[in-house]
Amino acid sequence: MKRNWEALVLRAMGGRTFRLTVRGTESVGGRYQRLHLDDGGLLAECGVHPTMWIRLWFDDDGRPHQRAYTLVDPDPAAGRFSLEFALHDGCAARWASAARVGDTIDATVQGSAFRLPDPAPRHLYLVGDAASLPAVNSLLDAAPDLPATVWVEYAHDDEKALPPRARPCHEVVWVPRRDGGRHLVDTVRTALPGAADAHYWVACEAASTRDITRHLRRTLGVGRHQLTALAYWSAR
Ligand SMILES: Cc1cc2nc3c(=O)[nH]c(=O)nc-3n(C[C@H](O)[C@H](O)[C@H](O)COP(=O)(O)OP(=O)(O)OC[C@H]3O[C@@H](n4cnc5c(N)ncnc54)[C@H](O)[C@@H]3O)c2cc1C
């Protein structure tokens, strides 16, 4: 597939590109498409960390279209992982819905880096939605004994078909998407405590992520090192 200046910049920044092959497809509750993939050597070369994401290159009417997706259950020994696509009207989501066994797609690894803080915080506060639930789940898997409170915004009831991988020490609060995300922001702002021994992880729609981050930093005085925040998509 044709590449653009973005690909050149990523390569100059050390990005490595691999060809993935679809080995299985699965609909999850109608609002997610899970694809099982052979990794083309990606995991052996790049390693794995919680919330790890890759840049997939889709074809949008002949133009390259790059979007980020999170590795699910990466298995370096087998050279396999899955991806879970929340479905909406977008090029990436459409590709995932139509993907068949044997289809291929290129993935660049550049920019993903996350480590659970060391020493471990006493509590994790996670704010996500359908797009970041795979990343939330990788965090819960990586910290099964760490108390966590998780807010998950959902736009459709069927999105709950992808369950949070919560253990008894994890509290999950489902929040319906209302008023363009305002309801999530208000819910989280009301409930979030500012604690020096906590880590905060925020990954939802761009405006919501910005508002929640601002509240954490300015109102609650949360330190930069205590906060991981990244917009996962933009409402347009
Ligand atoms: C680090 C990172 C990891 C991510 N991991 C995942 C993942 O594992 N699974 C996953 O599903 N998504 C994930 N995302 C989000 C995904 O990259 C975006 O949703 C992306 O915009 C989808 O591209 P698209 O081509 O389908 O739609 P776009 O061309 O980007 O947008 C088309 C239309 O769809 C709307 N739209 C886009 N995304 C969403 C959404 N999530 N919900 C509702 N409407 C939307 C846009 O507002 C626009 O109107 C991740 C994002 C980041 C930054």
C-alpha cells in the first residue's frame, strides 16, 4: 500500500513495520470485531508491555490511513495476538468488519511505551470507553491485585459484551455516553479523589480526556508523573 510522509517520519523515529495476517475473526456482541493475527515477527522484535498499541495502515480509497489499536493477549512464543475493534462508521472499523482469514495489514511500532509505576501505587483510577477497553483490560491483567476504580463510557448497551477483566479488588462503573461525553466528565470529576499514592490513567474521546486531565492537574493537583492520558479518538 502507498505510504505518505507520516510513514517516513515514523521510520526516521525508529518505527519498525511488520505485516500481520488474519488467522481468525469473531464478532463480540455485534459492537466489536475481534481479529486473531499472526504477528509477522513483531512481538519477538519489539517485546510487550501493558496497553501496548500499534499503528495499522488502512487503505482509504487509495490513500494511506493510519490508526492505533491495542494488542490483546499477545503471545510472543506463538507470534500471535488479537485486536478488538469497537465498531462505528470509520475506515478502520469497516476494514475489521470485512476482514477475512488470510487478509494482511501492515503495522508500525512507534510511540507505545508504558510501564506500571515502580513502586506500585496504592490505587489505580482508570477512565476509558469502548475504544480503550482493550487497554484497560491489559492494565487489569498486569495489576490483578492492585485496587482499581474503572469508569467505562459506553455508547451502546452491546458494548458491554466485551467484559472488563476485573478482579474482586477492581470496581467497574459503566457510564452511558450522553451530551457528547459531558456526562462522563461530570461523573468522573465528582467521584475522583486526588491522592498522592495513586496513579491515574485516562483514555477516552479527545475533549473528555482533555477535561478530565485538566481537572486532575489543576483542581486536584495530581502530579505529572502520576498521570497517563491519551485521547483515543475524536468526535467529529
Ligand atoms: C493508543 C490508542 C490505542 C487504541 N486502541 C484501540 C483498540 O484497541 N480498539 C479500538 O476500537 N479503538 C482503539 N483506538 C481508537 C481508534 O484508533 C480510533 O477509534 C480511530 O479513530 C478509528 O479509526 P477509523 O478509521 O475507524 O475512524 P476515523 O476515520 O478516525 O473516524 C470516522 C468517524 O468515526 C468516529 N469515531 C472514530 N472512532 C470512534 C469511536 N471509538 N467511537 C465512536 N466514534 C468513533 C469519528 O468521530 C468520525 O466521525 C485506539 C486509539 C489510540 C490512540
